[in-house]
Amino acid sequence: MPKMLRRALIGIVVMAVVVTAIVVAIRSVRTRGTTRTAVFVVEPGGRDVTVTIAGRRARAAHLGRAGNLYVIHLPLGRQEIRIHKPGYRSERHVVVVRVSGEELYPIFPPLEPETSVPAGQPNSKPPSEPRK
């Protein structure tokens, strides 16, 4: 009896492995083609760069020795990518992700520093007062 029980357990384990492999294969086929990879450079880069897709923060892989290479996954359709770094003006790029497309390489111009106004100074010149 123990020999039959051992064979039964081995059979169950083999079946579980086969079912798991089938489920993984089906999931990979079902999700294949639903996203595309976008690779881009941000100057100046760094870990404080925020990437958003259609207003939602993206999980961007931060790569590169200089810290300025980013990789994101985009869903199909028209997507707006925004790049933000504290102290710099945000940049945006609109891409169309197609089913048959390959990797995307959007090009962002170098980020420009924000023009900051010193504390206590007005943002614009007040209108001159009329002479009396």
C-alpha cells in the first residue's frame, strides 16, 4: 500500500506541475502584445525623476551609469508620457502604441531649469501709477 500511495502522490505532483505550466503559457499568450516597451533618456537624470503615463505614475526602471536611462511599459493606444524633475520644467511626449509595434524610443529634449523668483519679489512688475 505505501508503494501505491507514493505513486499516487508523485502523479498528483506531476499533474500540478503540468497544470501550472499550462496556466503560465495561457497567461503569457493572453498578455503578449498588450504592452510595448519604451526606452528613453532624460537629461539631467537621477532617481528624483518622475514619469507619468496618462496622469498615473509609471513604474520606470532607472538604468544607465549616468542615471539618465529609463524603461517603461506602455499600454496600447495613444499615451501621454510626462517627465518631471524637481527644479525643472516638465516635458511631455505623446506616442501611439500599436499592436504590431516594436520598442518605442521617444526623444525628450534636455529639461530646462525652472525660473524661480526670489522670495519677497513679485512675479511681475506692478503697473506704474499715473502721475498726479
